[in-house]
Amino acid sequence: MMQMKTMTDVPTDGTFLTPAEVEEISQAVEKEFPYDPALQAIYVARGIMRKEAEQVGVDYPVYIRELAKKIKTQWY
């Protein structure tokens, strides 16, 4: 059983997902948008954040808000 992650586990400059999880997200996005690398980049990033939110145990909007707070505290 996977140990539940928390927002403190979330890095502000990368991901805690495994390379296999990131590759799975990337492949799904590439199939959906095969001719648009810019759109792929956006959807891969969103997919990673959604997966992280799921593993942290919060919904996506809460995750984004908490991540933004975490990033902001690093800069100020």
C-alpha cells in the first residue's frame, strides 16, 4: 500500500511522481493531441498536478491554491 503524501512532499520545482507515472500521462496526452506539442505540454503539466492532488488527497483546485501559497512563501 502506498503511503499518503502531503503538501510538504510536493516539490515546487518538479514532481514526486515516478517516471513511469509521468510517461503514462505523457503518452495519453500525445494520443489526444498528436500534432500540437505546446498543448501537450500544458495538458501533461495539468495531468501531473491532478495525479499529485489525488495522491495528496485533495481536489485539484485546493491543490493548485496550496501549491501557489507554497511557491509564494519561497519567494517572499
